[in-house]
Amino acid sequence: MAGEAQSNPWPVPKFHFKVTIGDLGEIAFQEVSGLDTELDVIEYRAGNSVDFSSVSMPGIRKGSDVTFKKGTFDEESGLGEYFNEVVTNAIKRQKVTIQLLDETGTSMFTWTLKNAFPMKISGIDLNAQTGEVAVEEIVLVHEGLEFEAA
């Protein structure tokens, strides 16, 4: 009712998170996008069905490619080396964990990518007429996305 105290009246902010990529460890990213998954829909209708419509059933689960963006620093972040491992056919699939944190640093939500590896890396774009920060981007493909609330 109006005027009563609410235990948590605010939605969860999305700006405090951490990303851990397997052997690379924790990397500070500016943005993570593509944390979604969907199911294929299988349409089926038996030939002797009295209904003139098909039945929909859940099929194979598939996830989107996940894009990570971060500022470029003087020190190497290891993302280029990580991508080059795939190019030289020495792929090592990694477990990737993305955690949304509360104000105390405690995990509220966790997304885990299974068997992830990089499929694309984008360097910085250069423009002498702007004062923007140099941002690099890496896209990971994975074999499954698990979601867990704390």
C-alpha cells in the first residue's frame, strides 16, 4: 500500500560487475552484451491427427555470441594472445564467469559460459577529431549459458 516502507524499492543497477576468463583470470571490461539464450521450436503434426494444426515442442538450446568491450591500456591485456591461440589451432576452451555485484561486492547474479573461445577481436578505431577513449572488443562463442541468482 501507499506510504508503507518497501524492503527494496529500487531495481538492480547494472554497472558493477566482474568478468573472469579461465586462465586469463579477472579482466576489467567496460561492457558485456549478448547474455541471452533461446530454444529452437520444433513443429510436428502426425498424419492421423484430427487437428489441422501442428504441435510446438522445445528443441535445441542455443546462445548468442557474447561481446566484451574494454579500454585499451599501455600494458597488454592478453586478449590478443588469447585470440591468437585459436588462430594457431591450439584452442583451449575456457569457462567464463560474469557476475553482477551489489554495493558490497557480493555476487547477485552469475552467468557462466561453458567451453568459450574467441571468434572475433576488434582493435581500436582511430579518429583525430574526437577525444574518446580507445576501446577494444572481443567476441566469444560458447556451448551453453547458465544463469544463477545468488
